[in-house]
Amino acid sequence: GTSFESIPTGWSAVEKIPQAGLYQMLAFVGFLELGVMKDSANGAAPGDFPGDFRNGALDFGWDTFSAEEQAQKRGIELNNGRAA
């Protein structure tokens, strides 16, 4: 088999990934982009604001927060994105 020591660092490691593995990763990312992580605010329900990636299956209680708490949490998320 392949050991961790036989894989180089950086972009040269991509050459060591089997072609089927690359296709599998590409298909998975494509599935997420096209099927799961849709920006619902582009007219598709249930988008409340730009960047609202809730898809109706995962909510985590967003609707239970007050408008002030939602605004605060969106501000925190924006600042975290800027820090990254």
C-alpha cells in the first residue's frame, strides 16, 4: 500500500492521488455546490438574506433567535470570514 511518507508535500502530492480519487472528490464537491449548498436567497425558498444556505433540512434553531440576536450572529460570522 501507500504510506504517508511516500506522499510529497504541497501541490506535488496531487500527482500521487489516483485519478479515480480525484474524480470522486470533484463529483462530491459538485454535488455539494449544485444540490446542497444553494444560496436560497436567490429566489428559492427559504432564503431570508444573502448567504442563507439553509436548505430546509438543517436549521439549528435560527428562527428561535430574536432579530437582534440574528443580526449579532450574522455580524460575528462576517467578522470571522474577514479574519480568515
